Amino acid sequence: MIPMKLHAIDYPFVLLTPCFSGGAGGKDGPSAMRVPAIRGQLREWHRMLFNNANANEVWGSAAGSDGSSSRVALSLLGSPPSSDRRAPVLPHKYQSGRAALTEGTCFVVRLQRLVHCRDDDWKHAGRAMRTWLLAGCLGYRANRAAGSVWPADGPTPDDPGALASELRTLGLRLPLRISDPPGQFNALKLRETASDTVSIPRFFGDAGNTRKPSPIRFKVVSFRGGASLLATVVTPPAGGGGPLAEQVLEDGLAVLSPKPCWSGIHWLPL
């Protein structure tokens, strides 16, 4: 009997900004690209595009009696490099930092269809992957544009309008803003700006004892004209953007505008 060949798609991607992705040594050891970290991001974007139940079906779940195995598999091709090179965690304050995968480093992640994967499961997983590459980040300080990933092969959006259009086609209904004009600041300067926010939990979370993730997220993206900053608000699964999320983004960016580093950022509503 000839074994069935399982369909797989390779997704090359590049880091636009340093990525703090801890390896076996945690934050004190070298930074390394890891499949579990990517898988966690894909699951999150999958939930935002569809819902929790569908994400659990496709990526697997260990929850009680409803636990199930994954219908797709992930792997990193080649020998992904690790890095001891240090990058600033808070570039707007301190130049000291921790080990990070450096900007410009390329990787290839393979998405493989497993035998019990349905056609819709496979399509949904592919949409989650593309959405993460266009709108997501990876690792520590990912909400502040560290670990900004971007497709390294095949077509990519040429301008802000094309990016917004593709994200909407993929099913993302979150509010979006993109800095204009592209290329006004380079990727590292944009990451430094994104790191310099304000202590208002409603917009930017709370890292204290009452830890709260930041509703507003920033990511560096790349167009033909150069780098831009993408801002969005993460909302509950399948909740759509909605007027509340739109207002949070609008008000949060307005709060930042008086800060010197933000005064030169002009936003396109998309």
C-alpha cells in the first residue's frame, strides 16, 4: 500500500525588528525561534478570525472531555539560528537589553495537513497563518512591535490600502490604522516609538500586580516605500471590530500624539 502524501505549504518570513523569543534558557539564554511560540500566535489569530471552538478543532485542545488532537502540524525547516546578540527591551529608555533574534533574520515555517483535517480546517489554518504574517508579531514585547514578522516570499501588499484590503478579505474585522507616509521612519525607529506609550491600562494594559494585556497593539510592516507602523485593537473572538474597539484605538492614539516621538506619526484610518 502506497502511503498517502500529506499536503504541506512552506511560509518563508523575515523579522523586521528584533525578536525576544526565549529558548531553553529562558530570558537569560540565547533567543531562538520555536514552534510552540508560533503555534500560540496562530491559535490566537485563528480565534479572532473565526471562534474559540474552531481554533480548538484545528489546532487541538487538551480541555477536559472535549480534548482533541491537532488537524494540522507545524515545523521549522532547516537549522533555525539562535542568537546571543542583545537588543534593547525598552529602546525608548535603555540601550541595555537581552538576547534577541536580529532584524533581517529569515525563517521558513511549514504548515502540514494531517489525515483527519477537513477542507475548511485547512483553509482556516492558512488564513490564520497569512493574517499572523501580515498583522502579527512574536515573542516578548510583541504588543510594542518587537518581533514584527513579514512574508519573505511571494506577493505582499504594496501600500497601506492593499494591506487593509487583504486583511479584510482574510476575515479580520478589527479597527486598523497605518502610519503614513511609508518610509518616513525606519523599522527600528518605529519600534522605538511603539515602545514609548503611556500608563493608561484601558489603552495600553498594565504590567503591574493586576497584569492586563494591552488592547492596542503595534507592529512594523513593510511596503515598497519603506516601513510603516500598524496599530490595531484586539477584541474578543468573532466579536468584530465594533464601535467600542474603534473608539479605543482612536482615543489611545490621540493620547499618544502630544509625546514628541509620536508627534510626527500621521495615521491613515483603514
